[in-house]
Amino acid sequence: MKFSDRDRIADITITEPGKIDAFFTNVPSVEPVTAARKATVQPSVYTKRVLEENAVQNLSVAKIADTIINAAVSERASDIHIEPKENSTIVRFRIDGDLRHAFTLKKNTGVMVISRLKTQAGMDISEKRKPQDGGFATKLGERVFNLRLSTTSTPNGESLVMRLLEPYAKPKKLEELGMSEKQAQTMAAAAARSSGMILVVGATGSGKTTTIYSLLHNIDYKRRSIMSVEDPVEYRMPFVNQQQVNEKAGVTFEALLRASVRQDPDVLFLGEVRDGFSAKMAIDFASTGHLTITTMHTSNATTAIFRLERLGIDRGIMADTVIAVVAQKLIKKLCPNCKKETPISPEEAEMLAPFTSEIPDVVAHPVGCPECRNTGYSGREGVYEVLEFDSHIAEMVRAGEPISRIRAFLRQRGDFLISTHAISKVRDLVFAPADIFEKALAEEETHVAKPAAAPDATVMPDTGRHDDDSGLERPISILLVDDDDDTRKLIRRFLETEGYDVTECADGIDALLCLGKKHVDLVISDINMPNLDGFKLLEMVSQKGVESPVILLTSSTETTYEEKGLGLGAADFLRKPVKREVLSLRVKKALGRARGR
Ligand SMILES: [Zn+2]
């Protein structure tokens, strides 16, 4: 629907109908058009609107900026990205870990919005090339938000990312975050101890800080003094003496840590063990009658032991001092309103089989409804493994047992590992099978596949030799990934006539499973596929250290794909339909390059 075209200053594209209410109802001064808007909205129709003059006057740059923030909050976004493109400016929200398109602004409007936000954050608006950081607080209704801004320059101009933090949000209970009752009890008992170390590990954005805030609320702060060293402080806790690193002002992490230890609090929350120095300070403090809670970047709880060891911490001291290690990941939850239950498919059963003996009969899948804005998902929930240093574990750690042995022991004992916890939530119809694969199973599988793995081993087995022991050359193997049966058949037939050994996979997950089982010399993958697309596959292949080159193949006309694919490390990029001769040459080229390395 189109409004009057005169004097417009803002073009706004609204891609999700649910967003329209969120977009306008929070901005009182544009109410005149709300009614008209509601009446014209159809589900899943891309609507481009030009605001009428009356509304436009009210939609000043400041109002647009506020509106974007309002919409982001009402959609539970963690970050707002404002990105200049060649002829427009795109606003995207990160929701439940995924970036989603929110608005399209006129290019110039975008520039003004960024300037407006930079001004609010006390940043230099004349400087548009050098990266800058800043921040400001804003109040929406009763809620206070801290916005942390950072800018970078792109070929199309300055882009801005804002992180939204709600510093006074009420912390959730550990069970509400997704822990099982038993896990939460173990953690509550750990937090009640007067000395020792609790480690919370996981990737950036896995919710470690949220877990720690929840844990700190379990501590009797009336009787015990709590101090923190954080970089930055994400939530305010009135009962904690919180200290924030400020390197620019000379308040370094190291200096704050030393000062805190001198002040001798009962409980120290150290934002992160980042090096040998902080590891040693943290463990010394924990072993001398204090409770220390801190985080590390490792993928699971057992790996944390090896990371500490590498940072120079003796196994014996670890065994005496560490109380528990919690590892966590966040996984998208199915929308309870529209999820669809179906009997498990053979592929899904095969995917789960290596991790559990109890394959569920029924699983749930995303559908999409107005309540979840047609995404099929609603929020995220944690999956955890809580490695309690009881006498068995402490003894294994002290004895220098390898990671695989400790992990196998936990598995045998029936402790929840991240993989088993995730599968239990598939069984409870909270997660879809495909959604736990990448985050909770793919990594675990490599530990299973490589029992004598070295510390931190997340690399898939590489048997990358073209000659086997007999000295005979085996055929070059190609993994062909495409969800379209016909395309696959066609390319396969062609490649086989060229003498290649071809394995077919119907999507990225399939391909990862296959790559875990066998070595291939080359991967040819489609981009748009269900479950795990070609880009994600590419990312995971390189994360896992698989050295096989990847050629991306697409029928999409999206112009950014080539740049994105090559940026992610693709060896080559081809558009369908592709000529046989061209494919033949490109395959040879990619293989030649890989062998020449
Ligand atoms: Zn839904």
C-alpha cells in the first residue's frame, strides 16, 4: 500500500507483518497511520511503504532511531546492525543468534540515523573511517537499556553495530535457563561452598555471563562479600562490588585483579581466565579460602581441564581446587504454538544414533505462525554439562588421565553431556533434531570418533593421502552436496565419466556426517539447502580443520553470494547451470591447488 509520495524522508520496508505493530505502536506520534496499516497487512507479504506527509514530519531522524531501538527491544534482539549498501541502508536485528532483516532505509536516512546515534553515544561524528566505540543508556517504559555502539567503515560507508544490554533485568533461575533439576542442585551446592573454583565455559554468546549472574544470586550476599572484575559489566548487581576494566584510562585487567585479591572478598567473579597470569591468580585465590567463579572459552567441560593445564596449572592443584565446570550452548527453541510432531525420519534417527541408545519415536519440527513471526522458533534455551569434581573425577584429573578417558567415564556413568542433554530436549519436543546437530552433536562426534584425541581436538580425522598402503593410486573422491535430486544425479553422472568417485549428500548436515566418516578430496556444495546451507557447511568445514577444498554451486542470482562464499574460504564459485567443460576445468583447478599446498 502506498501513501502520498510528497516530501518523504524515509522509505521503510517491513518484511515481517508482526513487526508492523511493534514498529508503530511504540511511537505515539505516528498513531494516525496505525489503523490503516493494521487493516492492510497480510501475513508473509513483503510490504513496502512510503509514509504519508503527516507521519513523515513526525518521523524525524531521532524518531526513526528511537523506533529502531523500540522495535529491537520488542523483538528481543540482542544486537542491531545498521549497514550501508550501494543504494540503501539495511537494518538487521540479531534475534536468537540469527541476523534477520528488519528495515530498509534510504541511504541518506541511514547515514543520518547513524550520526544521531553516535552523537547520543558521545562519539565523534566527523570521523567516519576509523572504528569507534561508545555507548549510552535509554529508558523504555520501566526498563533501562545500555546500548554499546561500535562503528567500522565499509566500501559503502560507515556501518554501526549496537548491542542491547538490560543491566537491571531480574536474573533467571538456573532451571529457567534450561538446566536440569539435578544440574541446578549441583551448581547451587557449589555456589554455597566457601572456597574453590567454579568455571563456566562456552563460546562467545553462549550465555556464560547470564549463568554466572544467576549463580551469584544463589550466594548469601548478606553474609559474604562479593567482588567482580569484568570487561565490561553487563548487568548491575547491587550486592556485588563490580569493577570494570578500562584499558584506555589505564585501569587494566591485571591491575584490577591484583587490587581485588588484595581486598580479600569472600567471593570473586573474574570475567574471564584469559592467560597464564589470570589462571594462576584465580586458582591461587580459590585455593586459599575464597570462592572464585570465572569463565573460559572451551567447547566442553573436559576440555577446560586441558586448557588450564596449558596455562600452567598443575593437575594436582586443579583436582584440589576446582569444584565444578559447567559447559553450555544455546539452542533455538521451537515455537510451542505451531511446532509439528512427526515420527522420526530414518535420517534423523541415524544422526542421533551415535549419541544415544534411546532414539525417540516422535520428534518436533518448526512450522511458523503469527506468534513466532513465521520463524517457527521462540527464544533459545541452554544445554549444559556439569562436570562436578567429585572424588572419581578429581582422582582422574590428578592422575593425568586423557580427556577421552574422563569423557568416556562421564558418558558411561550417565551424566548429562551437552549432546545427551540436547537429545533429551529433542525427546521433550523442545528442540528440532536438525537444530541440535551443528551446536551440540557435531563437535561431540569428533571426540567419539577419535578416542585418543589430544587436548582440544576438534579436528576431524584426516586420512588425506591419495595413495593407500598398497601403493596403488585410489580414485579421487568428491562429495556432492545438493538438495535437488536431479541436479545431483546429473553432476554425479558427469563426474563419474571423468573418473571421480562421487558420494552424494542431500544437505549440509548429511555432508558433515559423511566428512566425519571418510576423507574426500573435494566438496562441491549447493548454497541454498534446508537444515544446514552451503555457507554454514563451509564455516564448519574450516572450523573443523578439514582441508578438502569446497566449490560452491548455486542457481541463486543473489549478487553477494560469490563474495561471501569466497570470503568464507571457498576454493571456487560457480553458477548453475554450469557447462560440463567449465565444471571439469574448475574441479581440476581446485584439486590441483589443494595438492600443490
Ligand atoms: Zn509459531
